[in-house]
Amino acid sequence: MALPSWEDASLGSKKRVALWLVSVVGEGNLFTYARLRDAFPDTAQIDRRLRDLRPDGWRIDTAREDPSLGMSERRLVSVGDLIWEEGVGQTKVQDKDKPSSTRRREILSRDGNMCRSCGITPGQEYASSFETVQLDIARRSVLRPDGTTAVELITECRRCRVGGPDLEADVAGMLAALARLGTIERNMLLSWVKADQRDFGTVELLWAEYRTLPQESRSRFREALESGRQ
């Protein structure tokens, strides 16, 4: 039976991506996000439609699953459900522990619409790749002052949430930033480099840890700071 055309806009972007993978890429072959975007220039967040295929049984490997792949490369390992066929690929039952859409928006808003672990924001591309940042809601274990442990929700990008391959170091960018430093800052940095370490002050350490806290814990810490109590 002949496949529908992946260029048929009436099918919807997810079905069109699936058909493009089957018709143009082929099972077992490589493709890149750049090639995907070139095929769908007028479709926003086309990479999300690609990820949406995974719950339907499509195996699309990245460098995390296949170290031989480059950061921007993907491999269509196997085709899953033929979602362009009638009645196939219907929406899966929602995980009962997954935050509702309303709750998700609340968490994203209170966390400043940024990954609380690395600070990246949606719509950006990860360095050395064509992968667009997608924020997700993660669960973080928090040790509270009373000694109890609680799980709180926090916004993280997909890489920070599930882990991913290391990014390439941007030495050129570091050297450009170095050139903009003043004498005092350069000497300070040089002392750290020579010692191959830097001892952070208590205030700096608290600030860094505060930035990674879920919203409830950030509020609790801020209230203690403003009131002067322990």
C-alpha cells in the first residue's frame, strides 16, 4: 500500500515527520536536526514532534544512546506505530503522578521559565548542537531543617533532568571573555588557575545552592533571610 505524502499539510506535523522519516531517511539511517528543519521550514518546534514519536514505539537514537553519533545527529533505529493510519497513535493515558497542565504552567512561571540547574531558557539551542531547549518538570529531594526529606517540583531542561553527553568546551569564547577582564580580575583568576582551585566563601556557596532550590524551598530560605531568623 502506498504511503501518504509527508508533504501533505492536512496530516498534521507529527504524522508528516513520521512519514518523512520512513520515506526520506529510512530505517537504520542517520539524519540531523538541520535536515529535519529544512524539510519543515514553516513548522515551529518540529524537533518536539520528533520526540513525540517515541511513546508510539519509534526508536530514534541520539549520542546518549549511540556514542558514535555526533551531537546534532540522530539515527532512525526502528519504526514504531504507523500513526498516519486511522485509529493508530492515539494519545496515551496520562501518568497519574504527572503535573496537570495548569500546575505545570505555575511551576514554569514561578521558576522564571528557566532551567534551575543550568539557567538555560526555552527556545535556545544547546552549544555545539541544533537541539532546541525544552523545559520539563522534575522532582527533587530536599532535606528540610527539621531533618525530614521532601520531594518538591522544579523546572529543569531535558538534559539536566535525564542526563546527557558532555558539551564541547568553548575555549575561544573563554579567551574572548578573558580579553575583556581588567587587571584586578585577571590577577584574581590567575591565582585560581595557578592553584588549580578556588575556595568559595560561605555567601557564594549559599547563593549557588539557593539558585538550584525548588520554589517552595527558595521562599522558605528567603523568609528566613529577610526575618533574620535561623
